[in-house]
Amino acid sequence: MKNKIIEKTFSRNEISEVYEKYTKYDFPKDELKTLPHILKLYDKNIYLGKGFFGYNELKSYMFFAMSEKYQDCALLDFFAVNPAYRNGGFGSLSIDMVKNTIPFKNGIIAEIEDPAYSKTDEEATIRKKRASFYNKNGFIKTSITSVCFGVHFRIIYLPLKKGNTLSDNEIKNILNDIYKSIFSKYDFENNISIDITSL
């Protein structure tokens, strides 16, 4: 399957197309940035979109956010598989491919919704399944948690080079810088918090 999938870096217009066709339907409203916000970050060179295509059809996509002052590690802002191809292995394949092509030599940070704050048993099951997926694909747990606009996250991390794994303190500082870069000062001070805690 891998040799039939092509990875492509999105242009500004392609980010808009993917957002309108997929992203705004793939993610809960309380986790979703607006398209103008994303494009503003793209224009500042701190946002990157990757698409994975088979037979000219989008199988999955990833959006990454970066700090203005440190771009060797990025936040996986959005990652989704085309609904028509879910449970077909494309999510794992996309992560496997991006490990070798992404420009972030110090790895990738990701947020996963904390199961402890689930409103229903079904939601908790979905969140635990998502955490298991990332763990299976090389992401490791950290002791970092964050709250963004009322949504509680656990922070996970994908090191991309052997022997080049960041510490939790380093990850926290980078994530703090990313949040400062992608949100307004008001939003950062009033709607964002990051802590190191025991899980």
C-alpha cells in the first residue's frame, strides 16, 4: 500500500480546500481554529499542511503549527483520515511516512483529549482508543497536560531521531512557545494553561 501513496505539502489554497471539505467536519467546534486564523499562521511561515494521496484522492492529512523562534519541533495541530478510508491503515501509514520527510528534527508534539474529562463512557472509550493508536505509532506519554479553551489535553511526543529525545521540561517550553505564537496574547493568557503533573 505504501508505494501507492504520495505525500504532498499543501499550498495555501490547498489548505483552504481541505479545511472546507474535511477539517471543519472532522473536529469538534471547540477544538477547531477558523480558516482565516490558520491562513494567517501559514502566511507567517509557522503552519504546514501535509496530504497523503492515493490515485489522486486524499486519504489523510496533517496540519502542523510551529513556534516563531523554534522550528525544530512542531505541534500536530490536526490529523484526520478521510472518512471513506478510516480503519484501513492509512493513519498509521501517514505517520510512518511523515517520520522520514518532516523537517522537524527534534520531533512532533501532539495533544490528545484527556479521557478523565470525558462526558460519557462512549467518549472515554473513543479517547482511549485514540491514545492507543498514537502509542502504537511511536508517540510516547509525557507528564504534561494542557487546557486550551476549556478542553483538557494530555501531551504526547514523537521523537524522530534515536538518542534525540526531548525532556518533558523542554517539550513544555516548546509547546508554550508554540501556543504563544499561534494564539493572541489575550487568548494565551486567559484560555491556555500548561502543567507538568503525574498521570
